[in-house]
Amino acid sequence: MLIPELELPRSGAGIIEVRELTKRFPLHSGKELLAVDAVSFAVKPGEVYGLLGPNGAGKTTTIRMILGLLRPTSGEATIAGYSSDTKPEEVKRRVGLVSASAGLYQWLTVREMLLYFADLYGSPTAEAALELDRLTRLLDLCDLLDRRCATLSTGQKQRVHLARALIHRPPVLLLDEPTLGLDVLGSQVIVEYIGLLRDEGKAAIVTTHRLEEAERLCDRFGLMHRGQLVREGTLAELQAETGCQNLADMFLRLVGAAPTIARTAESTP
Amino acid sequence: MNKGSLSLLARMAHKELREILRDRRTIITLVLMPLLLYPLLGLGFRYFLLSLAPTGNTQFRIAIVREADELVFMELLGKLKREDPQITFIPVNNIEESLRAGDTDVGIELKGLDSHMDRLNPHQSIECVTQRMDDSPQGMKAEEFILDRLTIANIKILQQRLRKSSNVSEPALPIQVDTKLIKTQEGPKGSYLASLIPLVLVLMTITGAVYPSIDLTAGERERGTLEILMAAPVSRVALLLAKYVAVMTVAILTGVINLTMMTVTIAVSGMGKELFPDGLSIGMMASVLALLLLFAAFFSAVLLAVTSFARSFKEAQAYLIPLMLLAISPGLVSLMPGIRLESPFLMPIAPLINVVLLAREILAGGAPYGPGAVVVLSTFFYAFAAVTIASRLFGAEAVLYSEQGQFSDLFRRPIRQRAVATVNSAVLSLAIVFPLTVLIGSGFAQLPLTPEAILLVGMAASAALFVGVPAGAAYMGNVRPVSGFALRPSSVLPIAGAVLLGISLWPLVAQLIVWQEHLGLSTMPQILREKLGELAQQNREMSPLIVLMAMALVPAVVEEIFFRGWFFSALERSLEPLYAILITSILFGLFHLFTGGFLLAERLLPTTLLGIVLGFVRWRSGSVWPGILLHVLHNGLLVSAALFPITFGGLNKAVEGGGNVPLQWLLGGALIASIGAAIVWMTRPNSNHVKSSEMESTP
């Protein structure tokens, strides 16, 4: 097997760095689908980055490439300096993933499931027990711990997913539609908790369609459309650039407009 | 794999098992099905046999040898009532002959008493032996009737005796009954129906593994747990291995439960004699169990490879239906009476059918060692290959995200060039080459060709296999030939050492074979010995150049390229040199076990030892060339000793199997070999240096 020498983490502005990330999928017709087109951005520790865009914009594919679940056609994503293409295990160790399409093990109890994942991520047993305790209190899982996962409600499941993504204390969180299908109260818990994580200094990328929620939650935004990152900046920067007051209006303008709006990525710090 | 990752693997497998075993559906196939199936099969079988017997007013024809027995026997049976069957006694000369001819239904012989029994004498007893054909329903009914009656008689007589004197401490059984079955036909032992049993066992083992293998692969993908599993920092191979261990455990559990239920059913229903005239021993059951374990290991891997490919439960089921049909049809072939493990030469390497046939031979009282070993080894290699394929498919991009990926991605040549083959692809080529070598070894000798042509065809075929298969794999895996086959030039020292080893080892090897024979380790059948003698004579009549090329040069070169070139290089990257040497040499030895369709145990040790020397040379030199030289010289001298009896004198006798190698040759050989080994040892293994420069090779 070809294993290159251990790469030392490169120092950079962000703990998450995405450079010219591109993914093409071959189609059955013989043509190619350009799902992600030379996307670049960076996220610092303690920052929540909202990756927004209509369905099919390439948000999920981007997240999967950052984590090393998909191989980029070209470009690179790094977490703490480790490339997700060549050092996927180092990357995975540092990332917690919450995804709307993820499921739970039906026949395991919540406790078994959480401790199993702690084990997969290499957490020592004692540490995992402490972390389980902490997450149980924070996410209000006390009554759920010994229930089989199949018996949980959607909101309960999502809290378990969050706990599962956090049990190995990752510095980076990738949250793909974390509030999909949740009621107002359920989303509230998740949003509040992501705020807590920011205070702990974790870096997070969140994709969501709930724009008002994103406005409250995220420090910076990247708007994606047809595989490209067409705008990037804080809410104030975006408001100034587009003249729109909220994300929803920007979003509508975006979908209606041509995809080649001038990039503003350079103007951000 | 280190200790930590092994224990993680165990914990992962444990979790998978916990999940499967909590699922009620698994329990149904695991426990409930066998609990119901075997008693039902047993009942059905019995009913089937009994239904063959004519109904209505039954009449039993009992064969006796001594006419006096009729009276004694009738007295034992007691008075016949109207509803009882009619009994006719027919005096015959030979009971078996009359049973075979169908003149009588059952035969009896009374022993130990000439006249009627004194019912009150506690010391008197009589032995009654019944005989019948194993496939005669009427005979079975008659026997059953007699046994019932004799049991009643036993009880009655015992009661009378006890009433008379109650101080009998251990009353002997007044009538001792023994039953004998006469086999309908010679040839494959056991009844025709007994050959169904291995098939049923194998199919049930498959059934047990199907559900968990779908659930743990396609099921996980469908439920969305596969993605979070893949997001964890655990390699795909480790995830798959954990699932493999879990599926295999369930398959083995199913196999064990099925085997137990089958044994219990047979024991309880008393069908043992019907099915297994020679009886069922614990050793037989243990061999069948071992075979089932091996089969479970193989089939679980195949199932995982297929279900890893599927993206949903439904899709997996759709793939499995043809696979199950494929699995059942060779199983049905194995039911045909003429099919035996040895007969058509490809049976021992045909997957599934070989296991069914071997199990049948074991249950029939004994399996041939040679084909048996081929079955075990080839199944083992197939299992390995299937695991390899499964680990390539499992969690692959195209499977994980079906909406975007394509299956052809899985077979695309990697862009990045590799220095050596992956262990996976090395094992895969091994799994292809091994059964085909066996096939060639036994198949070509039967071709209607001249001896020269057979030699040349065999030579070409083995060259194509040993070089062609890894060359194809190297192309598909984008492996650089020079490093992948260790074709880099060697320095002078190991070449010199290899030459010395090449000219000196063969008398030692010849003597080792002689010693093994003295110790009785030889499994060479006489027929082959004679054949080999003829062959040696034939060879002497052929051009020595052709013989040397076909028997010494080409095998040596292609085997080195395969074992020390391709396989060793793949192992060397991830294993300590010692293990790489040991594994290649044991495999090298195993490959030489089978020659011309026979299992030759005496070849295992010498070839394995030679393999260790060759591996050692390969390790120190980092190149395949010195080993090729050594191997060619070694083979060449051994073959020459057989070809030129006059030149080689006493050595020829040893090689031909007629005496010891002269002592001076042994001592000289040992001395030169030690010097050669020391020279090779003096070379520092510089392959690491070569490797590191090759590793960076990217296009």
C-alpha cells in the first residue's frame, strides 16, 4: 500500500480550509455532472459557517468531500492541516458529522450506540463515560439512555445524533440540515446547542434551509448555487453588497440571477 | 494488524452480533426453522418409507435356516390374534440370498438355545438376530413387528422370573435382539436419501447467513447508519471484517444448530440405520462440522461481497435470488448417484459442490485425503478472495452515494502508480491460480497427446497461469512491474550465494524425501509410483533439452516470479520479513502438494524448506533473479539425476527412490550450502532503500 510520509499539519487561517474543491460525477449518458465547482473557503475555530443554497447546489457534496467520504476530482480540503484525501482517518478523528440522512441502530439502546461510537473514535472508556454524562445533561437525554433507538421520536433522534457527533470531543462539526423535520422547540434546542459549541471554540459548518435560523446562528455565510460559491461574507457584508435586508431575499435574488455573480470571497478576512 | 486494532475489531464484531441477535427475524432462521425442519423431514421420510408398504392383510415371510427355530420363535412371539399379520416361515440355505432375491421379507436366526426356553430359569437367555434389506418397506414393518413382540416377551418373562425368586440381583435379559441391515447396492455407501443431508445442511447454513449479511450492508446503507459509520476513523476493511466475523458467527451457529437437530432427529426416530449403515461416529460429525465452518467462512464472504454491492434491502434480495439458485443447482448435481468427489477431475475445486460432495463422503464413512485436501484448500482460498472483493465493494463511493456514482468506478484502474501489489490483489491472484493449477495438474495428463506434447502443453499452461494472472492484476492495479515483481537487478554477492545453494541443496532434498518415506510419511499411491517409473523411462527417451526445459527451467522461473516476485513483494510491504518468508514458503509447499491429481504429502516439507531458502535469498537480495538462478539449478540437477542414471550413479538411485544419497554427497552438499547461505547473509537487505525511492513514483 502506498502510504506517504506523515504530513505535518500546516498552519493556516482556518481549522477547516477548502481550496478549489471540485467534484465531477460521470453520468450514465456519458456526460459529466459538475456538482461542486472550484469552491474555496476557510472556517476558524469558534466560528459557525452557514453553507446556504437551493437544493442541488452542491452543499452536501462539499461536506462529504471535506470529511473524506467522497474523493474530490481536484482541489483539496484540510482539517487542522490534514488533507481529507490522503489522511482521511486523521480528518475523521477531528470531525463530528450530523446529517439529515443519517440513521440510528434500531436494536441498540442510546447508551450502547453512543459508547460504541466513542469506541470507534478511540476514546478511552473512562473519558467516554464522562463525556456521555455531560452530553446527557446538556441535551436532556436522561430518560432516553436505556431505550432502544427505534422507539425514539424525530426530535429525540436528532439530539442523540448530536450527542453521537460530539462524544469524541471533535474540534470541528459538520452539520448537514441538522434541524430538518424538527418542530420549533426541537430546532431551538439544536440551535442553542450549536451556539454553546461556538463558545467552546469549535468550528462548524451548517447547511440549512431555515434562513431566519441561519441568521441567528451563523457568523459567516457562503451562498452556493449550481456548484459554485457565489457570495461569501457576514450578514452585514452581504446586506451591504446585495442591498437585501435578509437572507431570504438574497436567496431569491440568487436563484433568479445568473450564476456568475462577481465573487466576493476576496473581500472577507 | 496490531493488538489494539484486533481488540477493536472484536468489539465491533460483538456490537454487530448483538444487533443481529436482538432481531427476532434472525432467531427465526437460526433456531425455529431447524427445530421444525428436521423433525418434519424425519416424519416425512418415515411416512414415505412406510407408505411404500402394501396395506391390508399383511403377510410376513420370515426366512429361517434351522426349521427348529420356527417353534421356538413362535413361542417367544406369543399367540397371534386375528388382526395380527400372517406369518409364514420359509426355510432357506442362505438368509441374505433369499432376502436379496425378494423371496422373504425378514430373516431370523436364534442363537444360544436349541429347544424351547425355560421361562423360569433365570440363567437361560437367547439371542435373536434379524436381518432385512435396507430399502425394503415390508422388511422394515416386519422387523418393527418382531421387535415390538420380543420386547413384550422380554417383559413378560422377566416378570415371571422375578415373581419366582425376587433375590435375583441383576436379571439378565432373556431375549437379546440384534438387527442387521443388508445393503441394497454396493458402491456409494449409505442410502440414496442420505446424500440429501449434506445439501440440506449446506443450504440451511446459507439461509442463516443471508439475513444478517443483507442487514449489515445494504440494510445499513438504507437506514443511513452506513454514512455515520464511514465518517468514523476506522478503515473500510476493518468495518467489513467486523461484519464478516458477525455474519460468519451467525452462519456457524445456524450450521451447529442444524447439525445438532439433524443428529437428534436421526437418533430419536431411529432412522440412523436407514441413512447410515455404518453408523454415525463422533469423528464423522466433527469432520462434517469442521467442513460446515469452512463453508460458512466461504459463503458468508460471498454473501457480503454481493450485498455490499447493493444499495437497499430490496436490491440485495434481487441479487441474492440468482446467487441462491446458483448455489442450489450444483447442490442438486451432487445428488446424482454417479457424481463422486474424485470422478470428474474438477469436482474438488468446484465451489459449493465440492463441500457437499466431501460431506457426503465423510457421512458415508470416509473421504479420500487428496481430493479432501483440495476441497479444503480451494474453499479457503475462495473465502479469502471473496472477502477481498467484498472489502473493495463495501462502502465504496459508488455504492454509498448511488445517485451520483457508477459501478464502473469500482473497476477503474487507479491513476496513481503503485510500487507493489496490494495484499488484496496478491491474495486474489492466489485464489485464481491455485484451483487452476490443480486442474492443470490432473487434467492434462489425461489428454490424448504424446508425452512430449503433454509436457510442453503443461509447461505453457503453468507459465500462463503463474505469470499471466499476476501480470493482469498488475495492469489492473497499475503496479510498476520492476518493483511489483522485484525485477530489479541484484548485486553480485547474493548471486554467488544462490549459485552455491542451487548446486548443493538437491542431494539434501533427495535424502529428506528418502527419510520421509522411511518414516511412512509418503502418501504416494503404488499406481502413481509405477506411473512415475514409466514417465522417467519416457523422459529418458525424449530429448533431454525438452525435459529439462519443461520440468526444471520453466517451472522454476514462473514459480519464482509468482511467489518471490509478485506475492512476496506485496507481503513485504506490510509484514516483517520473517512472516513474509514463512507465508510464501508454506503456500509454495501447499501448491506442490497436488501433483497429477494426487496428494503427495512427502512434497510439503521439502518444498516448504526450499521455499524458506528462496524467500531468504529474495529478502537479502531484494531481487527475484538470484532465486530464479537457485531454483533453476536445483530443479535442473534433480531432473538430470533422474535423466542420466550412469553419470549420477548412487544419486540417481536416491532420486528414483531406491536408496540413500551417498554420505560424501550429503556432507559436501551441506558444506557448500552453508557457505552459500553465509554469502547471501552477508548482503544487507537494501530493498528498503529501493522501495523508498519507488514509493514516490507517481505519473
